[in-house]
Amino acid sequence: MKRRLQSSWKTLMAAGLAAAMLWSADSWAAPLDDAKAAGLIGERPDGFVAPVQPNPPADIAAIVRQINAKRLAAYEKIAAEENVSVDQVGALAAEKIKRQAPNGEYFMSSDGSWAPK
């Protein structure tokens, strides 16, 4: 049990580090932040982003694709290093993102609906 908790904690820390690296060094950080502040892009519970409304403009769809590709690469790297699933890493990153997000940003619930934090 203790070993599993240590492993989960280590994975959580790695997911947090990945999230910090992605947002601080990412050239898409400002457009993502702007789109999230405008309620155009939200965070999913799996650690990826999605447009809040169906049929988003091309620039919003491009931001979503770019961010999700970078997140997937980071999650895969961490999952391989920690011997856990990509889903686990993404879910832990999503929890950290939600805790640190400002009020008003949109988050998808488990039923697929969107609500501001």
C-alpha cells in the first residue's frame, strides 16, 4: 500500500511538472489562455482541452489540436517513465490544472457538459 501511494504521489508530481513545462515554455500558452478566458476552450477531465461550443472557428480548433498533441507527448513520456497509463497521468494533470485555474474557466464534467469553475 505504501509503495502504491508513493508511486501515485510520484506520478502526480511528474504530471504537475509536465503541466508546468507545457504552459511556461509553450508558444501557444498566450492564445490558449486568451481562448480559455473568453470561454472558447475548456479543460476536459482527461487532461486535454476541447472547444466549449461545437463547430469552433479554425483558429480555436488549431489551438486545441496543438495543445493536445503537446500534452499527449508529455503524458506518454511520464507514463513510460513511471510505468503507469497515459490516462492516469492525464487525469492527475487535469486535477492539478483545475485546482490552479482561475474562476470562470470552463471545465467539462463527466457527463460531457461544460461549466465555469
